[in-house]
Amino acid sequence: MRNSSKILAGAFALAAVLAAPASFAQAQRAPTAKPQPQQAAPQQQQQPQDNKVGLKPSQPQWTKVCGKDEAAGKEICYTTRDFGQDANSPPVLALAVYDVKGDKTKIIRLLMPVGLLLEPGFRFSVDKSATVEGRYQICFPNGCFAESKVEIASINQLKKGKIMNVYVRNQVGNEVHFLIPLDGFGAAFDGKPIDPQELAKQQQALQEQLQKRAEEERKRLEAGGGAAPAPGTQK
């Protein structure tokens, strides 16, 4: 979340999976014949749509940033990483875990794509642990911030876990399941913060990488390659 205006450059690639309605199976109709009320055909149950979106890191490693809140007189650190659908795609989601020194509760904050229902908020779990609820805080044209205040036990799960599961609802109420890899989070959360100069270099490198990918995509479209299919679309 170090550069929130650029993190969701690829968020609209998820439009199909976030907004697409569930695919309903077409029930077979019996041929027109004499009705048989005692032998009614069993109703076909609707199967829930499984919209899983596996994510991969958009940066080589997690980044820990620390600073002092002059108003509160407290040191605040956050450990963050951006995620895309693959190593070569722009980020579509970001995770940051805030640690305010002296506070018992910690904050898990997500920068989410657009196209999601805000009212139910989101839920998350680590691996197969119990789910924890969170709420949206504010939205912008290219993404929404959502957060959950948690106890240290949830942070310990993140530090030891493999996958963070984030559950949201799309525009038609279907559940979307983001899978965020947690490898390296624990070491970064407990480690030393990044040097401000190194942080600036990383931000500049990310900016240049995004610009390069955008230029390559523009050239491909001009050459008649067409847009890549969005995740979750049916061929």
C-alpha cells in the first residue's frame, strides 16, 4: 500500500469474476404427456459458484515501514505487499498489517478491487482457521479500503500460516474467494523496517514496471492481439 494510486492498475481485469452472475444449469423438461403427480421429477439443486482467485506477489518480498504518529506520540509500523494474478500482471489487491506500539489490537487493512458489495463487508481466515469479519472504510474510483481490528492471536496465525483466505460478495451476491500467499510475512513483520531511501527506490522500480507493462499491452492491442480473457470467464 505504499503507492495506492498504482496498486489497482489491474483491478478491472477482475470485472468478469466480480460481476458475473452464477451459471444456472438448465433443467431438463419432461415431454408433453399425461401428468403424473405421484412421480414428480426431483428438483435440481443449484450448486454454489466457486469464484476462487489465486493471487501471486507483485514484489519480491514483504516491506515493513515504520514512522511516528506525532499527534498520538506512538510509533506505527506496517508490513505490506501487493498481489496480482500472476508475476507479470499489475497488482489487483494489497494487504497491510498495522502494528501501533503499545496497542493490544492490530489492524489488518486490504485495498480491494471495485465491483464488490460493501454492506456485507469481508471475511478472512488463515489456512483452515475460523473466519474473522471486517468492514469497508472508504472507496475511490479504482479501489476500496477495508479493515479489521484483531487481537495478537490473529497476527500470530498470519505469521505461521500459508494462505490468507479473503471472502467477499460481488454485485449479484455470489461469493468471491481471494487466496493470498503468506510466505515470508512473519520474518518481515518481526524484522527491521526498510530504509526510507530503499523504499523510494522500490516505489520507483514498481512505477517503471507498471509503465512498461502498460506500454507492452498497448502495443499488443495495436498489433491486433486483442485483450486477454478475464479470470473466471467461460470459453
